[in-house]
Amino acid sequence: MNNNFIKYLYGIADNSLILGQRLGELTGHAPSLEVDIALTNISLDLFGQVRSYFQYAAQLSEDDITEDDLAFLRTEREYLNVLLVEQPNTDFAYTIARQFLFDHFHMLLMTEMQKSKDETLVAIAKKSIKEVSYHKRFSSDWIKRLGDGTEESKQRIQKAVNDLWRFTDELFHTTEADEAMIKEGIAVDVKMLKDVYYKNVNEVLETATLEVPELKYFQKGGKEGIHSEHMGFLLNDMQYMQRTYPGMKW
Amino acid sequence: MSEKEVKNLEEIFEAKIARDEKIEPKDWMPEKYRKTHIRQMSQHAHSEIVGMLPEGNWISRAPSLRRKVALLAKVQDEAGHGLYLYSATETLGISRDELYEQLHSGKAKYSSIFNYPTITWADIGAIGWLVDGAAIINQVPLCSTSFGPYARAMVRVCKEESFHQRQGYEIMLTLCNGTEEQKQMAQDALNRWWWPSLMMLGPTDDASTHTEQSMKWKLKRKTNDELRQQFIDQTVPQADILGITVPDEDLKWNEETGHYDFGEINWDEFWQVVKGHGPCNKERLQTRVNAWENGEWVRDAALAYAEKQSERKVKQAI
């Protein structure tokens, strides 16, 4: 059980870790100071959540490990985040579309996680849900601004949503570890969130005067540790210090 | 307005400053006072947002989750400082867009220190310790400067800066208590950041053009040389605690003066960087310009959306 639980935690935590890392790349480069501050805020929230999950995972683990070992010293195949969150900051439209598609999922996940049998997960969910509900509002508002803004912004956000749509289905996949933890009443059965997710997302897209993409083929793999080519470069940056100077305290 | 009336207003203005009362945006002020404040405050705001870049450079590579979160929060604080300094400057009748334009065209300056590269993690510690340390010495007197919006902004800025300074020093302390390699990294950072930090306190008094007027308006309370001495006196004992050496062979405690004597500053380097030829001047400015230009369509969209929304509201009201 322990091993499955830890894997389940990696899955949730890695989503926040990798998305937080992506957002951190943007600090100092946003279209306005206000947006810069907001994106950094979201990144900070996500890293705060990561620390809660990893500290908990380290505590559950039989090995003598820390939150930083988990964040910085796994191999690429051991990260279990979905493909969506590792996609690059192509432009502000992609940043917002990625955030929006993730936030709506994250909100549902945190809502359900409050019903977990595990008290620590419940506590993390209760704290996170306030943050995630702000993230969701921020990204949904920007979807509307860009969709119903200028001709250019509409084209750009539509393209970003269309491109990233192929990664949404994976949000609702479950791994063996997930299934085992669902049976225990600890994990959220994300399969059950799919319909309401698309309903919510589509509603915002329609308000934003955007088309809901019609897609038959989706991408997957992140949850099994099979990532896109972007992931290695992201890890290269993120793990640089820990890999270059092993075993030191910072 | 007659000459006599202007003279009268000037007298009221001077008397206010002499009584340590604040000048507020709607008060009458001499044109030179307004221009000087726009120059200095916007320069300060620009320094905050350009200053985000050398440190932001290390967010993606921070060595631990705790350090990453602290660095993100620090750089975010700087964005916040920029935001309220720009807002305070706007009360003097200039828009934020105009101020950006001055930065991007190279007309407005920002603190030269940010034109040096951050090449190791220890640089993040050294910037917090030395650069924020020097900034605090520069800025604490501004909390009681004569222009109200600036003074009030500075109270908050200084509180956060002093937190950043302690954080930077703590990074240095961790490195100096670490492995030999880490200690060397800390020493190397001190070697590279020491002299530029001394330069941050401005040209020597005899070469400083604005000092006299700024003293009168309480934009300055001490001269550059006095501030520099204060910085050195305060910082050298901190380096001793870290067990690393300040890269100045002439640095020596002087019993008679009660201050440290120190070596010659390379002012040629200072002026070279001020004039735009430092190691990263081009990159810093280009990065700001790129962020601004790449964000144009986003700002346009936000504006267009806001206009559509308010039109809809008007229609609904009818």
C-alpha cells in the first residue's frame, strides 16, 4: 500500500512541481507588472503545495529522503506529471491556455480530495482549494479577455487551446497505483471528473466566444513517466545545482 | 500667475519642507522639484524591475524547494516595489507607459549594479547581502523625504528590503558553513560583487551633481561618501563572521576615525557601466523591451475586452 500511496502522491505533486517550474521561468517577463505578480503568485502557491506533498511522501517512505531528493533527484522516467503541465511557455496564450486547462481539473481534484480517508490529504486539499480557486478565476478571466478581446488575441488563444487540447484527456487516466488507492478510499477517482470538467471548460470557452476543439486523438504517457521532449530540458535546469554539487546543503 | 504670486508659493513650499511637512501631489511645487522627483522615482522603479532579471535568472535553477520559494517571493516583491513606485511617480503627472518608454529608449537610467551577471548560486546570496544592503542604506533616509507618496512607498520597500538582506546573508552563511567548494563559491561572489556594491552608493561627493539640491529637498540626508562609509563599516564585520575576505588590500580599521579605510574605487568601470557598456546592459534592456513588445497584443486585448464589457453594461442599463 505504501508504495502505491507514494506513487499517487508523486502524480499529484509532480503536476504542481512542473507547472510551478514553468511559471517560474516567466517571472520578470510577463506582459505587465500586474500579470507578472499574479503568475509568480500561482507558481508560489504550487510550490507550497509540492512541499506539503513531498514532505508527506518523505515521511511515509522507508528510505531516508527529503522533499528536495524527490523534487530534484529523480530520473525523468520517475516523474509522474501529466504531459499538459510540462508544455513550454510558447507565448502568453499558451501559458494561459495551459493554466486554464489545468486549473479546472485541479479545482475538481481538490474538491474531491477533501473527501479522502487520509487526513493529511484532506488538510492539503482544504488549504489548496482556496489557492486553486483563485488560479481558476485568473486563468478563466484571461481566456475571456483574450477570446473576446482583439482579432489577434482571439486567434492566438484559439490556437493555443486547440494545440493543448490533446493533453486534456490524460488528466482523467488512472495508473495501477491510482486504482489501488481509489479502492482504499484515499485517492480521487479522476475518471469521474471528466464530464463535469469538459462541461465547465466548454462553458468558459463559449463565453469567451471561442470554439470548443473537436478532437478524436489524445496524447498520454506522463502519468507512466513517458514524457514529451520538453521534459528533459526542464529537468536539466531544475536539477542543475543538485546534480552538479551532490549531497550539499543550501 | 504673477512673479510675486509664484514667489509667495515658493516661500510656502520651502517653509513646508523646512517644517518637515510632506508635499502632496496636489500641492503647488516648483517645476524642478517635480522633474527631479520624476527622474529619481522612476529611476528607482526601473531599478526594481530590471533588478528582477539577474535574480530571476536563478529561479529555475534554485538548489532547493525552500530556496526556490524564497527567491520567487523576493523577485515578486521587487515587481511589487516597481508597481507602487511607478504609481507614486504617476501622481506627478506622467503615465507608466511614458516611463517605460524612457526606460526602453535608454533615456532613463536604472541602478548600474544590475548590469552585472549572476553566474553562480552564491551571487543570489551576495546580491541579497550586499546589493540589498547598500540599497537599504540609500533608501532608509527616503522614508522621511519631503514628497509624501515617495516617502510612504519607501517605508514599505525598506521593510521588505531588510528581509531580503537577511535572507541573502543567510544564503552566504549556509555556503560558508558548507563544503570547501561552497565556501569558494561564496568568496568568488564577494570578490565580484564587492566593488560594484560600493559604486552603487553613487559617485564621490565632488563628482556628484545633484547632491546639494537633493539635500535641500530631503531627497538625500547624507552624502554618497558618508553612505558608502556607513555601508563598509557595517558590512566588513559581517564578512568576518562569514570567514571570507573583502577583496581590498587597503581595507583597514582606523582607530582614530573610528571607520574603515578602504582602497581606490575604479570609477572608470563605474562610468563605463553607467554609459551602457557594462557586461549585461544590452541584455537587460533588450529583455525588458522584449517583454513589453511581446506583451503588446495581450494589453491590447485586455483593453478591448474592458471596453466591450463597459459598452455592454451601458446597453443593459438602457
